[in-house]
Amino acid sequence: MKLKTLLATAGVFVALSLGNAFAAEAQQNYEKHCMKCHGKDGKGATKMGRQNGAKDYTDPKVQAEMKDEDAIKAIRSGMKENGKEKMKPYGGELSDEEIRALVAYMRAFKK
Ligand code: HEC
């Protein structure tokens, strides 16, 4: 009984610290690669964000229109409009887990 409680507590602790590690990593990746366009707050109100037409990810409508698969694809393979690159592909630098964590990070901008 005691051992079980101990194991359960340890499990929760490991899960929590893993979750935090991913969240911290996502924030670092976001600040390194994405913030210059999408902004620290996700509004895309930076110089480069405005130039490229980054949307406001605090807007629930923008969030609703974005599908997880499309977000993952955009981060992995980049975004182009009329042959002009709006966002470069990050698939070479970021793992699938990191990309998923970034999508979750961007979801949290929703107001
Ligand atoms: C050079 C500017 C730029 C950088 C840097 C950039 N993006 Fe984007 N991103 C854009 C633009 C422009 C769009 C298209 C408009 C929009 O959906 O906001 C876009 C779209 C997206 C979308 C929406 C895709 C969809 O289907 O709606 C996601 C998710 C995204 N970016 C995530 C990221 C992440 C994560 C990073 C960093 C790894 C990043 N972006 C870096 C400019 C950029």
C-alpha cells in the first residue's frame, strides 16, 4: 500500500517534470525561431509579422480555423503564397515532438 502510493507519487512527479520540460523547450524554440514574426504574445504584430501577414493567434476565430494537422504541416514544411515564402520550413531543425509542442504553445495564446 505504502509502496503503491510512493510509486504513484513518483509517476505524477515524472509526468509533471516531463510536461514542464516540454513546455520550457517549446518556449525556447518559439522565442528562437518564431517570435520575430508571430510575436511574443502570438499577435503577429512585429515588423516581420506585418510584412508577411501573420495572423493574430489570440483571436479565437483564427485558432478555430487552424487545424492541428495544418499547423504541424506549416511548421514542418513552411508556408508559401504565390511562390513567395511566408514562413520557412522547420522540419530540418525541429523534431515532430518539438513541432507538436510548438502547436500546443501557440494554442495557449488564445484569449
Ligand atoms: C518569417 C516570418 C515567420 C516565422 C519566422 C514563422 N512564421 Fe509561422 N507563419 C508566418 C506567416 C506569414 C503565416 C501565415 C499567416 C498566418 O497563418 O498567421 C504563418 C503561419 C503559421 C501557422 C498557421 C498555419 C495554418 O495552417 O494556419 C503556424 C501554426 C505557424 N505559422 C507556426 C510557426 C512556428 C511554430 C514558427 C517557429 C518555429 C513560425 N511559425 C515561424 C510567418 C512566420
